[in-house]
Amino acid sequence: MQRSIFEKDHEAYRETVREFLAREIEPNYEQWEDDRLIDRSAWLAAGKSGLVGLGVPEEFGGSGITDFRFRYVVAEEIARTATTSFGSGLSVHDDIVIPYIVNLGTAEQKQRWLPGMAAGELIGAIAMTEPGAGSDLQGVRTCAVRDGDEWVINGQKTFITNGIHSDLVIVVARTDPNAGSKGFSLFVVERCMPGFSRGRKLHKVGLTGQDTAELIFEDVRVPATNLLGTEGRGFIHLMENLPLERIAIAVHAITSARAAYEWTKTYVFERKAFGEPIGDLQNTRFALAEMLTEIEVTESHIDRCVLALNAGELTAVDASKGKWWASELQKRVVDRCVQLHGGYGYMMEYPIGRAYVDSRIQTIYGGTTEIMKEIIGRDIACEFAS
């Protein structure tokens, strides 16, 4: 069926994104993957081309666009070009960090940080996960203690996307050890603050060009003016942003599944075995039929979720449904596509090879599939609670 989610403005923007990726990213991407780091020049170029900071209000140098369909277009084009390491870092910056600052920042904070973020000059990260605390944020041990007009932060974070390049890091810290979920606050730690350092640049299975790092905070003195949002409401602030964060992952999952299918469809009708294209074999046709059906059904649901997000109606539970389903589908589709490519599917020179290693993290970060199901299951159980 014909999709109806995109309008003329979105398709016009798609041409801008395609041209940018072809000019700035694709020619350099293999080298950046080998270097295990996307060069900062890519961020500056993205800023000049309008690919970052879409949600930054115009008064702070952004486009002022709150329609997530434009970010959907970016995700589709990044998936098509198999430049996922670039797209993953961009998503954290645009879909997580910028919304926090736009929605929670003071006028002074917005003026200080948003123009640079919209220009690609300041790169954002969010530091939640710790060596002993992943999906269970109640286990966070990083602490912040008030000292006059400053907060002193101590702790360690890990698996932090944009950890090496980040100029601004939203840090989740415990500010009241006796207040349970009301004892967390968010702070913006800036690159040159004494006591803030980077640990290892982590060597991952996939997304090798996306920098992921450990962050260390040793008596980092943060001005009280760098508190983001309300003291003690950090956990609530995190929950409020989950629908956007999780549907963004779902969007990347379904766009990646679609891209893998399209590469494979082309490949199987070009590759011959036993004197005929392998696409003419019944097993191949059945595999393509199954994948296309699952992709289109899921795509339709994710489209609805994005429209609900735009309308302010997407719940954390519905986002969790979309996140786990689309990311698990992505794994299945990419795996089958590798199989249909045969030995060439295992070669990194083919985009399906990169997609294979890049896809594995999707069911883990942003909340594992198991956590998503637990959230949904609890919501179901609440219907019967007395």
C-alpha cells in the first residue's frame, strides 16, 4: 500500500539529506569506521546543511521543527546508505539531548548551549548507564552533593554514546540518597570542567565509527546554574522523554530493516545459481514475501506512533511496544538477508555485513526487549489492580 505519512516538505528535505550524505559522509565513512570515530568535521558539515538541531527554536539558531517526520526522513536515508554509526550519534544529540535542554532548560541555559548544538559545534551526550546500573536506574551510584553555589559530582558512567566528542553531558546523579526515585537530578557537565575525564573508547561489536566511552567524574564542581530541570525530579524528567527516545530507536530499526530488504531484493535477482537468479527460487521468494509483509505491517504501526508523538499522544507504554517489536524484527530481517547473500553477506564490503553487526545493539539500548515487555505487562496488570 502507498504510505501517506510524508508530505511534499518532507520529500524536499529528503533530497537535502541525500545530497549531504553523498557529499560529506559516504566518501569518508569507511575510513571513520576504521578509525573507530566519526570525525568532528561531519558534525560541523551537518550543522551547515541543517541536519542537526531541527528541534532547536529559531531564536537559538535552529529550524524550530517539532515534526518528527523530518527526523524519520533522516533515519531512512542513513539506513539506505548504511552509515549507521553517524546516524546513531546524531540521534542521541538530536532526539535526546536537545529535547531535554529545550524542554527543561532555563532561558540562560538555552542561550548558552543551543546555538552551538544547532551548528554542530557542541556535541551532546547523556550519561545514565553505569558499570553496575543499566536498565534499573534506581541502581545509579553517581552522586552530587551541594556545596554553596556548586554541586560536586563523583561517579563513573559507561556505554555513553558521543562520549569522546561530547562537549555537553547530561549526567544523572543521586542528590538525596534517602529519597528513592525522588532523589535524582540532572546536571549538564561541560567538556573542560576539572575532574571530568574520558575513560576508554569502547571497542564494540558493531557501530564501530560511533564513539562510545566511559566517563569519569572526580570531584567535578558544577555551577548550580547547570542543574537541568528541577532538583529531585530527574527520574521524572527521564520518564517524560522516554516516548521520544524509544520511538526514535524503533524508527531506526524499521528503516534499517527496510534498507536490508531492498539491498537483498536487488542482490537475489542479480546473483545466479544453477543457471538462474536465486530470486526465482521458491525458497527465496517466500523469504522475500515474509520479510516484506512484516516490514510493511510494522512500518504502518511505527508511522502511526510517529504521528501520535507529533500530537503529544504517544505514551511510554506504546513507545515500548514499538521499540521492542521493531528492533526484534530488524534482527530477524537482517539475519535472513545475510543468509540470502551467502558468503558475500559476511563481507564488510557489502552494506548487509555492516547492517548485521550494527543491528545487534538495537534490542539492548534504550531499554532491553525484556524491560519493554515488563513495562507493557505491568500496564496490563494495572487494569486488574484493585
